[in-house]
Amino acid sequence: MTLIVHHLHVSMSERIPWLCEELGVPYELKGYDRDRLMAPAEFKALHPAGTAPVIQDGDLTLAESGACVEYISHKHAQGKLFVPSSRPEYATFLFWWHWSNATLQSALGGAMAAYANGLREGDPRGAFAFCRSKKALSSMNDRLGQSKWLAGEAFTVADLMCVFQVSTFRYFYPIDLGEYEHIVGFLKRVGEREAYQRAMAKSDPGMGVGFGISSAFEAFDVRAEVAAAELDCTRCRGYLELRMHWFNDAIVPSAIDFMSPSQAHMNQLVPCDHRPRFAQVRIPVMRACRRRPPGLGPGLRTGLRLL
């Protein structure tokens, strides 16, 4: 049976059709538009994890991008794009292969959450998140200054796993790559790969990929400075109003509205003594979001441009 790839548009599940194109593995692609920033109910029903991507191979249904990548490569392509343990670069490969989701995605996700809630560099409330993000990007940049690809001179799944965070993810968090010339060069090489071009044309048609130095992506709030001036993270008074941004007659929830109280606290967005209040108000916030945020439905994929 043909492998089925369930892809949430403009998400890290873009990794899977790209992998299949690189490996020459036949697949059927099923795309899904977001529902108020998140995966729609029909996508969440595919797997208990409720996250993208999801693949189906016969009776198997599998989630988690890393697991899907490893499964497809070893099950359908004899481990191609993975480095054998007999190779001297094996340990280096292992590090960067796991680093993508464990460090890079985690760091940028924390910075995105802080940014979405009006925090900027220089604000002590977001210092940890922004410093961690910069450290991760610097580590990747330094490594790419030493070799063509993360594991050495050959392209591997370690590279494939790191592209989303410094390209499409910039829809959700504007990353300026001006300080990271080696990442820019890396993205240029990725953009020249025919498999990547084919995969993106199929999975997110019309989306110009953000490979430029300056980010064009302000998905969470073009009025961030105004919101930041009003935001008071030391009190949860008026949380419903302060955590919502009004844009073109639509309610746009910020990333914190999708967090648990503990997650928000870990990102220094809600102090300990206000966590009970946060837990009480976040549900009404989400119920209030009945309109699709502008640009995050079918039209989202036409919003990016190559700088």
C-alpha cells in the first residue's frame, strides 16, 4: 500500500513530503488547513498525539516528525540519509539529529511565546527565552561554518530536521538571520535541492519560502508594540483583554492561550501566585476565538515571499 502523509499546512510536517522526495519513496499527500492557528479536529483525530505530522503505512498510524522520518528511511529506503554507526561522523550526526527538536525547536518555541505576548529583547521577563534562542542559532551557525552540512560534507536527516525552524517557522516568530551568515548559506543550498522544491510545491503551493536574512513574518501581531505597552505580566487583571489582539475585525489569540499554566510559568509569562487565575481565564479566551485569524487559513500559504 502507498504511504499516506497527513500534512498540516505551514507546519513542521513539511519535513515528511520532503523526506519522501529525497528518498524517492512514493506517497499520497493529504493536506489540512489550520483552524484558529491549530490543527483541525479531523487532523487531531488521526492519532492520540493530535499533532502534525501523521503518517499511515498499512495498519500503522504514526505521529512525531522524528519518528516518522526514522521509520520511513529505515522501512522504505534502507536507512538512507542516516549515518551508519561504522562511520567516523556517526556521533556528530546523532547529536545534530536529536538537537533539532530537543534544543532548536524548544528554544525558538519559547522565544516565540515571549514575543507573541509583547515581550522584546531587553525586557527581563523574556531574557531567558531570547538568550536561549540566540544561543541555539549561534550553535547552528558555528557548526555550519565548519562543514557544508550539520553532520559533515553529506546531506542527512539532521539537516532536514533543522530547516523548518529557520524558514517556515518565521511565520510565527520573526527571526533575523543577519548575524548568522552560515545559516543563510545553508538555506541557500537547501533551496537548490530539487527534492525540497518538489515537496514544497506539493505540500504548500504558492508559499514563497522565507530564506532571506530579514524576516517577513509577523504572524502574531503587527500591533505588538501597542500591546506590549499595556501588558502587565505581574498581574493577571484583565487577562482576557490583554492576551487578545484585535486585528482587522478578527480576534487573534496569542501563543500563551494554548499553554498550560506550568508551561506559561516556565516561560516567565505568568508568576506563580497568579497561575490559578491564569488557569481559570484561558478557557473563556479560547471560546471567544470563533473567527479564523486573518492569513492563517487557506490564504496563509500565499503570504510568504523570498526576500
